Amino acid sequence: MNVDSAHKSRWKIAEVVFGIPFLISIAINYVVPISLLQGIFRQALIPIGIILIIIGIGFVVLARREFAYFSQPTDPGHPTTKVVNTGVFAISRNPLYLASVFVFLGLALALNMPWALVMLLLSIIICLYVLIIPEEQYLTKKFGEEYKEYMASVHRWLGRK
């Protein structure tokens, strides 16, 4: 594993930061079952959840395609050699983490799991402090003004400034 990378641990990935809290929410839901909505309103959450999951998967595909185009790694421990600011990265500095949020939220709605919504908030906070901030510090140190300009033009989660 290379020392010139934002994350050294293979555990510092979105799949862990979002996956473990989601599994915990399933356990909590089993012990203390509660429901978001019932009846016809419950049925409306299923397609909304599915749409969010599809959007999340789309973000993953687009981000990985853009990384591959520029030969950039997505695994922890491998150094980044270029600031990728095109494609989906032109509207989100963290499209893979945003994808995790969409998938997590979509599952919570489609499966009617309010506890997952609580755990999603926890996951977002963990993601910010364990994944995003260290990555931003690494990229700022490595690419300097180029990355600062990128940060000034694209929001952390979604949108252009």
C-alpha cells in the first residue's frame, strides 16, 4: 500500500461507512419495528426508493467510468495522479459517496425502514470526517491551487458554485 494516498486502510471505504450502519438499522428494525407510512402512501415509497437506488447506481457507473478514463484508482492506498473534474465530477466532488447516500436512502424508503434514515445521518457524518475531509486535505496538499479551484467551483455533494 502506497503512503501517498488519502486513505491507508482498506476499511475506509463507502461500502463500510454506509454498509455497516445499514446492517445495524436492519437489526434495530427487527428489534424495534416501526413504519414510515401505511396503506397507499406506503406503496408510493417503493417506486421513489427504486428511483433513488437507480440514480445511485448511475452515479457509481459514471464516476467509475470517469476514473477509468483518466486511469485513476478507486481503492484505498493507491495514489491519485490527476484531479478529475469532468463528467459527473463536474457536478459533485464526491459522486461515489453521493451514490451511497442515494442507494441507502432508496433502500430505506423502498423497504419502509425509518431506522435506516437515522443511520443514514450517522453514515453521512462518518463519511464526512473519515473519508471526505482526509481526501480533501490529501488532494489540496498534492495538487494545491488546481484542487482549490475545483473546490471553489463544485460543491462537496452536489451542484456547481
